[in-house]
Amino acid sequence: MLSQIYQDRPSDAEIIEDYYQGFQKPEDEELTQKCIVAKRQGIFGVHRQSLYLIGLFKEAKDIAISTDLDVQRNGIISFNN
């Protein structure tokens, strides 16, 4: 699956922030590899994976790493082909 809809749950923001903070530690190349692995795995519809992908997307965007991941305001998380 290449997309899913994320629905906000209590405490999600804290979990996303923890992932985001963790993604700030690796070097750019390591973060790029995490993006590649995430796409290769695909999206399997687990809520916790959505939180991971949102944190990953946020950090990749902040440091201008190109990724095929898209997190939209309407809750759709997807990989572009």
C-alpha cells in the first residue's frame, strides 16, 4: 500500500515529537537511507507507523532531504511513485 489516512489520537503529538527529535541526530545520509527504507517497506496501515512517517517527513523537510513521502493536512500520508 502506498497511502493511508491518519487520524489524530490523544498523545500522538508527543510520540511524533519524540520521533522527530530522534531523526535530528543522524547524519543527512543516514536520514536519507531511513526515507528509502520506509518507502521500500510501504505503508501497512498501522497507526504507529503513521506517527513514525510524520516525524520522518518533518525532519526530512526541515533539512531539505528529497523524499517521496507526502504528509497532507487532510491526514493522507502517501509515497509518490
